Amino acid sequence: MATKIVVDPVTRIEGHLRIEAQIEGGRIVNAWSSSTAFRGIETILKGRDPRDAHHFTQRFCGVCTTVHSMASIRCVEDALKIRIPDNARLIRNLIMAIQNVQDHVIHFYHLHALDWVDIVSALQADPAATAKLAQSISDWPNSGVTHFRTVQERIRAFAGTGRLGPFQNAYWGHSAYRLPPEANLMAVAHYLEALEWQKDIIKIHAILGSKNPHPQTFLVGGMAIPVDPDSQNAINADKIAHIGKLLKQARTFVEQVYIPDLLAVASFYKEWAGIGGGVGNFLACGDFPMDNEGGGDNLYFPGGVILGKDLANVMPMEEDRITEYVTNSWYTYAKGDDQGLHPFDGETSQKYTGPKPPYQWLDTEGKYSWVKSPRYQDQPMEVGPLARMLVAYGRGHQEVRDTVSFVLGKLGVGPEALFSTLGRTAARGIETLLLARKSELWLNQLADNMGRGILEVHNGEKWEPATWPVEARGFGFHEAPRGALGHWVRIEKGLIVNFQAVVPSTWNAGPRDAMGQMGPYEAALIGTPIADPEKPLEILRTVHSFDPCLACAVHVLDGRGTEIIRVRAL
């Protein structure tokens, strides 16, 4: 007998996401992904100075603020043919790399780990055995018996009051949890440590960007923060040394806590190497330029497209092959909703007047999401850390290949395991490790430039609108933590006439297109086992593996639409 369930909104994400799933024989046979909140910032940008666009696009999200600055500035620089100084490249790389490192660690511990870690089980752990486990997998110094006993008592104090604080509501005791109590206690301890770690690491943004979130030093043509060894108000030797200390702190935590925890947890869930594969197509725009020549091939993470999981045939990514459909989205295109539009011609119109939320059930035969459906050559594509690592692996990136082989070897699984929920989670850890290490190189290069008297951070050659062509258009890409991010701008007489953003969660969370093809979230859920339809923990595992950026409570409904249980946000 078929059962239809709803998770709305999905928690431990940014934004509002609803998942509906049809279950038969204990597995998902159909799924629909819906974003239920409209923003409209692209519309707000029309008529504005393109040099100001990055201040507005940061507000797309309260988490991904830096990434939209980067993409919007790059698209304006592309339109106006502006080349930035080398110091600006290095500062941008540092800001964006530490954004990825911090974001990925936060995701693993605070957004995704609780899909695998049973907090309540940690109350039954033996702190001495937990210490032994922790010391067997890492040299992290904070792994003594006293530390784990203290953490356990903190949890017990919460539980004794009838409240678990930040762990209050979840599916604790669910049959799908596999970790022994000691592994659960270790993970909870590191959850708490990661909270302290991340607030220190992101100070790099405060130094280089003046604040976080919403850094203020991004600028069309380069950066607004000076580099000057003789100024206390600039990046100088003292600030370089402090950033270096923070980068080492970041790398140490990733190497000694995050990666060992990832491997330890994943070893209990190897069956998830065969669940959540999705569309099998992957797209990466590439990022982190290694020099200032502007060539698309000299990026630390290369760009490319993989179709049908074919790692032996990584094709170049060409932006003119990207389109967006609104066939099943709450928008209307002037020339009809059955065709895809390139972002230069994209429309963000709310002229559609049919059913929208609130609703009891989605109109899954019609329009059911505020997210559009991006396609590459009319194919749905997954973006994100997994796409980046697969493209780099396929293109022979030696550091990626070595790290992927190390992780797969530790787990005892083959390369096919990458195409899964587990692979998606592992790829995020691999990327974090690589960026944590590479950031120190970029800082050293910045220090070397400063030592040689190379201090330029901004190219003001084409800053004034009087130097611009009457019409210009450009696109800018950035590999944000959640995947390939693209901004497109059209400028006429010095003002924006159209602006479109195709963001990672648009690629991944989009609904079906005009050909009926599922988006990556929807496709990844097909075949997922569901042990208890009233507690669909397994849905959260696969959806969270994408790190959605789209809510604050969960509702579970049966096939007749009757509310069975309401679970407040965790």
C-alpha cells in the first residue's frame, strides 16, 4: 500500500524547504522538492548601479553572504573587462576558502551529524571507553576521560530537567541509528567544540572583510582593504601572522577532529554508499585561481561537466548551455513555460496566478515550488562538493585523487561509493581538508608580495561609468560551499537592466522540468529505505547531504493528510 508523507519545513538548513515522498514497500518511489518562500532580490537590482550589486546580492542569504558578493562582482568585472591585481586575487581566495572550511565544518557537526548521531545514546556511554576510542583515531589533545565525562554530565543535566537544550527534538532512539554510545558521546563533544572553533576561525573574515557576516571590503576591480606593512589600518605583518595562526588552528581541527570523525561515523553506515545517488550528472564551474592571468584552466578546483557518472569523460563547462525552466515553478515566462531561458534572458516574474502556498498537498502535476529548474544541455545537474571532487578527480587533480583514495581506502569502499549520500558527505570533508591546507599557501604568497613591495589591491581604470560601453553584459561564477554559483548581468547606460542568479540550491532543489525530469533532491530520494514513515530520518540524511540553502519545524502527515506528529525544529 502506498503512503505519502510530508516533511515541511525541513530543518537544520537555511530557508524553507518542503519534501513530499511516496512510499511503497518501505522505500521511496516518488518525491517532490518545493521551496515555499519568495525573495525577489533580482528584481530589486534593476535600475541600480552595477558597482553596488554585491551589497544587495549578499542578502540572498544570511549564511552565504560572501559567495554572492564574489559572483556578482565577477560578473560586473566580466562585463566591463576589468582585471584585478594579484593581491586582490589572493585576498579573495583566502576569504572564500575559509568560508568553505568554516561552512563545511558547521554543516557536518551542526546540520548533518545529528542524522547519524543519537544524542540520547551518549548518556549510556563509558567516558573511559570514549577516551580510548577518540585516542585511537586521532592525536587531538582534548580527548581525556575527564573531558568526555564533563560533556556527558552537561547532557544529563539537560535531560534531567526534561529538556535537551539544542538537542530537544529529534528521532532519538530511531532504529536507523547505528553508532555505539561511546561514538555518540565523542561526536557530541566535538559538536560542542566545533561551536567554539568556528567563531574563532571566522575572525579571518573580520580581518580581511571588516565584518562577518556581510563583509564590506569586496569591490569591483579588486578589494577595498589596503596592503601596507607600515600601516596599522592595513594588512601588515602583524595581521598576516595572526591570520596564519588562525589558518593553522583551522587546519589542525580539520585534520585531527573533522576527518577522523567523518571516517569513524561513516564506517558504521557503509550501506549509504549505495543510497542517494541522484541524477548522475555533475557540474562544477571551477574556482580559486592560482595566478592572475585569468585563464580558466589554472584554477585550484577545475571546472567541468560529467554526464552519466562517466569520470573518464569530463567535458568543459560552457555557460551558454545553461537554461532555467519554470514549468513546475510558481513563475511565468512571457513566451511560455515549456521552454528554458538562458540567464541573460531570464525572467523573475510572479504573474502566475494559480495555487501557491499555503496548501495541504502540493499540486505535483502542476507548479509546486518557488525554485526554478536549471539545466545544462537540458540535463539536470548536481552541484556541490561532490561535483567539484568528481570533476577534479576525473581531470587528474593529484591532490584530490590522493585524498579521495585515502578516504575510500579507510572506509574499505570503491570509487562507486562516491555516487551516494555517503559519497556526498565524504566529498565535503575531502574538500575542507584540501582548502584548509591550500589557504596557508595563498597567505604566504600575499606576504611575499608585501615583502617585495607589491601593494596594489584595486584596479580603478574602468571605475567611472563614463568609460563603460553603452551596453555590456557579463557573467561571474564562484564555487560556493554548496556548489556552482552563477550571476549574470546586463548593463545599459550605466545601470542594471537585468540580473539573474542561478544558485547551488536552485540546481539541486529544483522541481521537474518541461521534460518531466526530476531535480537532484528528488532523484536522490528514489529508492531510499524508510523504516518508519512517521519518523522519516532517512529523508533528512539524503537531503541534508546536499546542505540545502533554501526552516524551523517538521510536520509529518499520513496518506490522507492527517497530521500524525509534529516535531519542533532541531
